[in-house]
Amino acid sequence: MFYDLHIHSCLSPCAENEMTPNNICGMAMIKGLDVIAVTDHNSTRQLPAVAEATAMNGLKFIYGCELESSEEVHLLGYFKSMKQADLLQNWINSKMPDIMNKTDFFGEEEIMNSRDEMIGIEERLLIVSLNASLSECIERIHELDGTAVLAHVMDRKNSVTTQLGFIPMDLPYDGLEVKSETQKEEVLKLHPWINENKTIWLYDSDAHRLTDISEAVHEIDTDTYMKLCGENV
């Protein structure tokens, strides 16, 4: 199955307003994808609408979120149900600084329904560091039976290699997200303790606009898909 498991909706202030549930689904279908995940910054509030939209459009959907740890490292969490995602949201609420969004500077944070109608606005700024370390974020994801993937690990901004300098040997993540095979080879060269075959490797777009959503290039195998969402293909 072709996938893109790192897509931001219009709830993320850094994403374009065009990133509504149905627009995301439409572009994913045009690109030939089979399964997607929406991973907004520090929020799961858009997931119910995207879950409905994907179901209506015949796409498979994985519940996701992109957390930012106190070290300013981005971490993707994937869950098997909306109930788990809601529990993560409750935890986020307890860890998020109470900073109000400035829409003219950061961008709007719109919450949609499955018909692309705005039903709410997130007042707090989502692109902030939580009051939780990277280890604590991973621990919470695992407590909810989720899968923790370090995001864009070789990128210059908010990656584990930028913020910490390397991927810690004892960090209990499940997977690593890269942009290419070249990046994967570089990760393995710099971190010889990483077991290539026991690590989930994701190649995602980190799309903030519709045209950035991945083409049908990378495929997810059955075992990985089941681990991420608990559903048989």
C-alpha cells in the first residue's frame, strides 16, 4: 500500500488553509495513495473529521499526532483508535504552555468537520514545546499502545540529530522518519548501534500544502501497517 503518514491539516498554523479533510483526501487519491495519517502539531482535534473523510473516500487512515518535546524535538505518534488519540489530547492539554496564538504571525488553527466546514478554532498556539521530555513523550505514546517515530531525523530544524546531536542508543523509539534512502544510509552510518531490520522506516512528505503530499512511491508492508493501526489489510 502506498502511503504518506506525515500530513498537516489546517489545524496546524504552519499549514495552508487549503489543507482541509476532503482536500487532503482528494489530493491523496490523485497522487495514488492508499493510506494516510494526519499529524498536526500537538493536537488530535482534527482527526475525527479526517477519519470520516477518508472512510467516505475509500482511503485507509491512521490516527496520528506530531508532538514537540521540551528539547524541541518532533516526534510522531500513531494510534489504533480515536479513543487513544483523545487520551493523548488530554495528556497534551496538561503539558502544553498556555500561550495564545497570534494568527497574523503564526497562522490560523482551524478545526473542520468532515464536510470541510469550520466548527472551531484552536486558541492556544500549537507550535510550542510541551513540558515533557522526549523520553516522557515516547513513554506516554507507549502507554496508549501507540507507535513512536522520530520525525524527519536528518532535517535541520526540530530533528533529534539537530537538537541532541545524535539519536541516543537507549531511546525507546519504534521508528525513524527519513526523506530518502540516502538519508537512511547516513543515519545508519552515524549510528552503528541502530538495528536496521528492527526499526520502522517511514518516508513521508511532512506536507503543509496539498501539492507536497507524497506521490505513490513508498509502500508500507502488512506487518508495519498492522503495528501502526491494529487493522488487517
